[in-house]
Amino acid sequence: MPHISLEYSANMEDRTDVAALCDHLRRAGIETGTFPMPGIRVRAFRADHVSIADGQDKHGFIDISIRLRAGRPDEVKKATTQAIFVAAQSFLEPAMAIHSIALSVEMRDIDPDLSPKCGTIRDHLEDK
């Protein structure tokens, strides 16, 4: 059950399509083969109050956090993190070419013993 969360400065909404970025990352996550498609969740949270670098409003950021159930080898996690980073970077390339933007990605394991799950998404997928 991979969760991809984006936290971003409010000024990023004027620089890129955040909803389209979420969908782009969802598709990139599926393409890695690391994440089961029914479990992927991508969401974005806008930070209205930020202070970045020298404090000027021209700076922006997108911080991507990936949480997934423990158990994958480190090489797989590293390759997947890099694939998500490259996908985000390529999507944001036009905005980064003209704006001051910091982009970061971090992956963390979810301890399955401390994270019970249930859901019916798989029951409702059209391509069962």
C-alpha cells in the first residue's frame, strides 16, 4: 500500500498543475512495478505559511514522501525512489527552468505490525 504525499508551497499552484503532477506520479509508480496498482494513493497538501531560503516569496518547494510496506529489498526501494524523483523532475522541468523551486523525495517503510489495513478498492476495480 504505497502512499505518495506531496507537500508544496502555495505559490506552486501558479507554476504547475498539482493535480496533474499527482496523476503523473501515480502512473510513474505503477510503471516501476514496485507498487501494486490497487494500493497506490497520491495526495497533495498545500502549505500556506512558509519561509524559504532568504525569505523571498519567489522561492517554492515540492517535498514528496513515499511510504510503503516494509519487505522490499533496498535496491528496489532505491531504484523506485529514483524513478519517482525523475518523473517529478521531468514534469516540473518547465517550471524549474524559470522559477526558484526545491524538489525532494524520501521513501520510508511502513511497519506492517503497526499498520492494520482493510479496504474494498480491489473489489470495485473494473479490470479485476
